[in-house]
Amino acid sequence: QAQPVLTIEPGEGYIHAASWSPVKATVLAATTQSGHLLIYDLKEGRSLPIHNIHASNNKEPVYACQFNPQQ
């Protein structure tokens, strides 16, 4: 396909890490330069996160994210 199906621009700085949910194919998480953890559900059909969580103190970058496969 020549064009992307969906483009996500979080507006929270650079994306440092992203991870797909191991149990729900439409859910992904991304961490940002400004210390946020963003959760998207592509089933919702929009490019805004369904959750925006402050994941670090002092707005420091978060460099990794991973879903817990046991919970």
C-alpha cells in the first residue's frame, strides 16, 4: 500500500519506544521524550490516545515500554 492507513502524531515530543499489546491486536503503547506513556486503541478509529499517563518525574524521557504478558 502506497499510503499509510493511519498516522499518529502524539504531540508529546519524540517517541522513544512502542509496543503492541500481546493480547489485543488493536492496542499499542508508546513512550515519549516528555515522560508520557500513551495508550492507543486503533479500534476506536482515531489517532488520539485513550490514556495519557505521566510516566516519569520532571518530564524526563521514557526510553522503554513493554506490556506485562501475565496481567
